Amino acid sequence: MASTDIYLDHAATTPVDPDVFEAMAPYLSDRYGNPSSIYAAGREARAGLDRARGLLANSLNCQAREIVFTSGGTEADNLALKGVAWHNRLRGGGNHIITTSIEHHAVLHSAEFLQQFDFDVTCVDPDEDGIIHPEAVRAAIRDDTMLISVMYANNEIGAIQPIAEIGAVAREHDITFHTDAVQAGGTLDLDVEALGVDMLSLSAHKFYGPKGVGLLYVRRQTPILWQQSGGAQENNHRAGTENVAGIIGMSKALEIAEAERETENQRLIDLRTRLSNGLLERISGTRLNGHPERRLPNNVNISFDGVEGETLLLNLDMNGIAASSGSACTTGSTEPSHVLRALGLSQTQVNGSLRLSLGKSNDEEQVDRVIAVLDESIVRLRRMAAATAD
Ligand SMILES: Cc1ncc(COP(=O)(O)O)c(C=O)c1O
């Protein structure tokens, strides 16, 4: 099998930063204590955990006790939606949830799960650039709306949503507001006060931290029924021995990302511009999906007429390039992307789409090579398709 020389799938996951790995290592070896134990080894693990919680709280501009560590973004999203829904059901509160048609499946499938229990869900559609308008959210509000969940940045097209404006609408109506900030972590500002959110999901492996660890920020007084029963960990909010090394890794990863953010974001924007302009100029029948500027610095989502994204992915892979197609990212699934469909793309356009997500390891030389490989592959595939059609 060809090895990956050029990794262009940073929206799927990122490698662990060596400094993150180093920060985690002691907690996987010598400092193995259970943070709930009262003897020295336990206190040592607890100290590391508390320090990490404090640093993360600083980044989010919240209190340490408002952070609940989870097993990642999926659990955080599940907890946010189901926790608030069940609390409302128990207390005779509202029955209606507003979310969007372009959320990650962790949110969409949680909402669908709740529909089975007779909760009502409204999915707000984006405009053709993938932006969710605050007025569209406002128009969906009912007397019994108890939760609004809108992602900060989209995982497929990178569209950055006006979270602070939507937060203001939610607050005006006294509705709990959650944002899935998994793709925004490390790149965008996570200040929960500026964003006006009551809950925010984060996942470490999207910003050079380890997999299997994340958090849900939950503002004090948020009406939520905690979902995981067991021990008293996380202030009785999420039972189970904490992933100490993972949590320390997540806090180190965010610290590094924030220190590098300004320069790295600009570098990625320059690379993104080079990549998308190169593809749009060199290859005919090409369109950029999502808003041209209001998108993550590392995201290029592009459709090519007359070719299958899956075939392109195989061609890229044979050239040592890893990317993602417009199909669902679940292994073995080739479901067409619900996000691209929501933008109004036809089935054929969705099938001919690629997501190229840049990161720390990429440079201009790699970008130029990707443009050349795609140009060559697309010309060849289109020629083959035309020959078969003759
Ligand atoms: C927007 C978004 N939300 C949630 C998730 C799920 O996060 P995790 O992989 O940590 O479960 C992802 C991961 O791709 C994502 O992109």
C-alpha cells in the first residue's frame, strides 16, 4: 500500500503534537494514580487534572467547574442535546429543539433519537454559501422551544456561523444555546462569553491532541439532566474515571494552538488560497463549495464536473495523498453529503466533490503537487468517460 506523503484530511483528525505527547507521557507511566484516590499518587494525578481544567477554563473564559470532560465531541454533543431535552421533559418544560440541516451526525442523530420520544425538531437550512442566518433561527422559534444547537464551524465546507448573533437571539427568548465547536477548536476564539453560548463541545484530536477526549462547557444554571451514572467524578456530572493523560494532552494542545494561532491561521489562509485558486484556474468545470471567506482557514471543498469523488480519492491515494470525498466520512458508507445537498448541489455535483483540509505539515510545494495530480487525474478521467460514452 502507498504511504501517505501529503496529508490533506486534518478535518478528520490530526497527528498528536510531539510536545503534547511529552506532556501526556508521565501520566501514562509513573503518574498512573487514580485522581479520586486520596494517597500521594492519586493526588498527583488530581493535580495534573485540575491544572489542565484551569488552563482550558482560561481559554474558554469560563469557570473550571463549568467544564465536563467527555470521551470526545460525539459524547459532548449527545450530552448537550439529550441532557437538556430530558431535563425539560422531567420538569414539564418545552418540547421543541432547533438545530440546522448541516450539523455533524453527532447532533443530527441525537436530535433524531429524541424525535422517537416525541420531541419536536426543526432543522434550519443554510443559504447557498452554507451560512445559517440568525433571522432564520429566530423565525423557527416557538413558545415551547427549549434548545437551539448551531455548530460554530462546519466540518465539510468550513463555513463559520454567526454564533454570537444567534446567541443573542437565543438569550432574548431565554432559550438554552449549544454550539458544536469541534471544528473551531484551536482555530477560532472559544470565549463562551463573547459567543453567548450556554454549552460548547470540543474534541482534542482536531487540534493536535489525542483521540477519545473532549469536553462540554456547561454554563451554571443550565437546565440539564446528566446522562452518565456511576461514581462522583466531574462534580457528579459525568461518572467514570477521567482520562487523565488525554485531558492533560488536550489542555497542552489548546495552549500550543492558541500561542501559534495568529501566524498559523494566516499561513493556512495563504495555502488555502493557493490551493483553491490553483484548482479553479487550472481545471475547468470546478466550483468551490461554501462561503469564499467565512470559512475555516484550512478548508477547501470543491466539486469537479464529470468525475466521481471516490475515484479521485483512489487516484490521490495512489499518489500518496490523503483527502476526503463529499460522501459521509463513516467507514464503508457512501451516503451523499447532507451538507452539500443542503447547499443545493445536485447529486452529481455532490458525487464529484472533495474536501481538502490543510494543516501544520503542509507547505506550498505539497499544494502545487496536489494541484498537478488532480489536474492530470481529472483530464484523464474525463477523457476516459468521453471515450466510453462515444
Ligand atoms: C463538527 C463535529 N462535531 C462532532 C464531531 C465528533 O467528534 P469526535 O470524533 O471527538 O467524537 C466531529 C468529528 O468529526 C465534528 O467534525
